[in-house]
Amino acid sequence: MTDDELIWRIAGGSGDGIDSTSQNFAKALMRTGLDVFTHRHYPSRIRGGHTFVEVRAAGHPVKSRGDGYNFLLALGDSFARNPQDEAYYGNEEAKPLTENLDDLREGGVIVYDTGLLDEGDVDDLEERAAEEGWHVYPLDLRGLAREHGSEVMRNTAGVGATAALLGMDTGVFEELMDERMSGDVLATNVEILEMAHEEVSGMEHTHALQLPEGTHEDAADSPVLLSGSNAVAYGALDAGCRFIAGYPMTPWTDVFTIMSQNLPEMGGISEQVEDEIAAASLAIGASHAGVKAMSGSSGGGFALMSEPLGMAEMTETPIVLVEAMRAGPSTGMPTKPEQADLEHVLYTSQGDSNRVVFAPGTVREAYEQTRAAFEMAYEYHLPAIVVIDQKLSGEVAVIPDEFFDREPDPGLGAVLTEAELDEAAHHASGVFDRYRHDPESGVSPRSIPGQAGGRFLASGNEHTPQGHIAEDPDNRVAQMDRRARKLASVRAELDGRETSHQTPYGPEDAEYGILTWGSQQGTAEEAVDRLNDDGHSVKALGVSDLMPYPSAEVAAFLESVEECLVVEMNATAQFRGLTGKELGQYGEHLSSLLKYNGDPFEPAEVVEGFESIVGDADADGDASGESTRIVPAVGD
């Protein structure tokens, strides 16, 4: 974190409107010309339980959560199960204050709502504030909201107080309110906002923290705030997806909800069904019938999709699935991020896998690679899986609206017309040779039910070119080899494209490397900038193509550096293991920095981990910090 940025953390209880308030605050900062990035932390409870959102804003691009934060608005948990210190989970009402102080930066600002919180909730708040140079502003936000409107409006009072302490006027917030509210509700919220602002403006301000200044890089662009879930959903819609089936499961639910809200307007269908087996099966059925379709879930629900996923591979039915990772095994930590489903996604279902797997690293990539997933699925007749996690799915970033100005793709890929079917190979019985042995690319063009001359059988058993069940050894080998050729064809196409899904960052001639995948990409890039500023020679590569693996690109990167640190959020170094499987010759050059406590990496943790390895510090697997663990290179 630098001195020219604001990292505002609003903390309260689930159900207190923390997320919606943070989204509005982030949008207001974006409209002042700042780049914005958010990080969300919440418990697996509908109401109650400590939750917070960080809004990081600066006049320069921000790609990650920061290192700690510098402004705390603590509202207290109004849905706390028990406000007693001796309760099993402690005093939940006070946790929005007590559990946030360790991350507050030196010289930071604290505003806490005395309507729910008391200085006595933190035994040594005054002493700690003096030691850390914190500036504490106790305000009765709850009382102000109750007196002039409703208790739920204490968030509005908190925003007014924040604006006053940062030297902002209330105009941009009032514009946002006017877009979302009307009548008495609007008038009351505006009144509370202005009263809190006026009260705090009249207080003595002892802090030096100010709102950064900035303008968006391209004045012609209209910036919007989008999450990874938004981007996946919009990518699917623009790719021509018109059917989705699903069952709610955090954090996949966001994608499912956004799709369900938008599909009816586009002539599409959304179905919430009884379980994830049914969801995947319905989507496969819709695709078989000639509609671009998708489904998805989080880890536990995706496990139930294992059998239909294998059926899609055997019947060669195109389908796009989203796997939104969260901490496991089993129910694990339902609302916390982790990258531990990689091997599950690559290999679940029986038999040899024939699927495409993309793991976008940013909101922009989530849109682009979801579109690419549909393209690969429908051109090559296999499942394509988009892997995200709770971090990417919920964080929001500033994207130019013009980024989405591109043509939709309503096509169904490698499908024959009836005229082409008339010329295609058929069995003597008249059945279409849907699964021919000979296509060099592995793709045998398909027909859609109802087309003249397109009749074939779609069976989950191994089958003849017409789809009849067969256990003949020669046919088995021919069909397996043909399906395997698809992945080679997909890799050749992706390698031949002008824009790669792998994202290099930093000086090309750097001496050391950082390798990561998925949502940690932006964090690694910020760490690279800091390391180079500190005199190191470092570059990074964010990898999105997980199957088929981009061996040539990753090998070129590893060949160009002396040592490489692999950064990922799991305990078993799954991506390092995949890289070792594909590129075993580089095993002695790869070390791991792992984090799996439910919080994503901060840039400083990556910096510290890198310096521990390059500085030849303990290479015995000991932790590089309280939250991370280093696993040294093989042979060290």
C-alpha cells in the first residue's frame, strides 16, 4: 500500500447492508476519476457474523487488494447471536471493531458507531491508537439514523462521515441515491447523509489521510464496475448462450443469478432444478437439441456433475460449465477463497479426460475466456470449464464500457446443414456417421435432432461411428485416439492466435520468475513492480490455459529465468504439480508459495515469499510469514 491511495474497510454484520454500501461507495470513487478494486470477506451465514468489504482507490491502476488498509468504518453487528464476551464465539456485536485492528495501517483512521460499539469493547484501544498513530472518531451513527429516519440508514450516516473526513462533498453520493431511490426514502437518506457530513466537518480532524486524485486513462471511455461473476455471465450471453440450469451454491450463485436475470430478455431460459446432477444433465440435453447451454456450481456441487461431465465427453456434446472454487474438502469454508479444486476439475469423471479448462485471472479475462470456452466447446464438441474462485467472483474492478463493444456469436460451431448432411457418410441403415474415425482434427461434425439425414445414437457407452454400443478393440482405439486429437487441435489453435490467454508481466530479460494461475495474477503483478523497484530482477507469468496445458509458453518462460516461485492458494501445490507433470525438466527451478487460510494473498506476502527464496533463507518448508508457507524446489 502506498501513501497515494485509500483503502476503506466497512465492517458490520451479514444483513447490515455492508456489501451494497461498499458497492455504492466504490462507484462514487470511480466517478471521481479513481481506479477502484474491492475485496469482500463474509461468513457463511444469512444474517449476523462479522463481514467487511475493502474498497481500494487510487489515481493509478490497482490490480489487487492492498496490504492492510488505512480507513475503518466499524458499524457493529446488529444481528449478533450473542453480544457477550464469554459466549462461545465471543462478542459478535463488537467484532467489526475488535477483529479489524490488526490490519489497520499506522496513522490510519477509525470511525466506529457508538450506537452499537464502545471503546471498552477493545481493552487497549486508546493505548494501541497512541502506539500506531491511529485517529479515532467515535460517532453515534445509529442514533442519528434512528432520530431522522430508520436504523438501517446508519450506513448512509457512515458514508457521510467518511466523506467529511476525506474532504469530499456529498454530491456524488446524492447522485447515486437519486438513481436508486425516490420519494421519502430518498429524501430521508439525503438528509441523514448531509447531517452526518455537516457534524463531522465541524469536528477537529487530526489525520492526514485524503482522497487521492485521478482521471481515467481514456476520457472517451465510460467506466463501469464489474465483478468476475458479471464478466462470466456477460461473456456467456455474448457467446450466444441461451440456456442455463443450476442449483444455488456459493460462490457460483452470483453467475447463475445474473444469467437468470438477463436470459429472459434475450429469449433464453433459466432453470433452477433439484440438484447439480439434474442441472448439468439439463444443460447437456439443451445443447444436444441445438442450443448453446451452460451450467456450473462450486466444488461440492461440481462433484455431483462428474457423471454428466463424462457423458458429455463420451457423447461429444458441447457444454460450458463454471466451477467457482471455495475452501474444502466437503463443505469446508463456504465463503472463503481457495484454489484447491484444480485437480478435481482436470480429472473428475471416470476415464481419460477430454475437456478444455480455462482459469481467467482478471475481470477482463473472465469475459474473454468465457467466450473462448463456448467457442472451443462448440467447435470441438467437448466440455469447456471456466474456473473462478470466491475472490474473482466477488471482487469488482473498473472496466471501460467500450471493452464490451464486440459482435455476439450465435453460431453453433461445427454443425452440418441439411445439404451437407445429404452428402455426408451414412451407414447402410441410413444412420448418420456422427462419430467417424478419420477426422484429422478429431472433430466429426454433428447434426441437430430434427435435421433430415442427421439421425444417430448418442450413447454414454463406447460406440461405432453411428453411435451403436460397441466393445470391438479396434473401434475403441480409433475412437479414443480421435477424441484425444481434439486437445492437440485446440492447443494448436490457441497457440496460433494473436492474443494468448497467458499473461506475461515485467521486464523480458528478468533473472527470476513468478508463476501463478487464476485470480492471483494481479497480486503477483503488483509484487513484481515492488520487487523491481527494490532492485530485484523479476517478471511474472499468469497462466489461464490449464487443459490443454500451454507447454511451449510456460517452458519458454521457465527457460528464461534462473529460479521461479509458483504462487497459489492451496496446501498441496496443485498448479506446481501440474507444471511438473507437463514440464518435469524444470522441477529443480520451481519453489512454491502457498496460502490456504481463507484470505487471498496480499502483494507484500508475495514479495516476502520471493525474497525468502531468492535470499536463500530457510528452505525447509517453514512458513515465510504467519499466513503463508514455502515449499522449496525439488533437490534443495
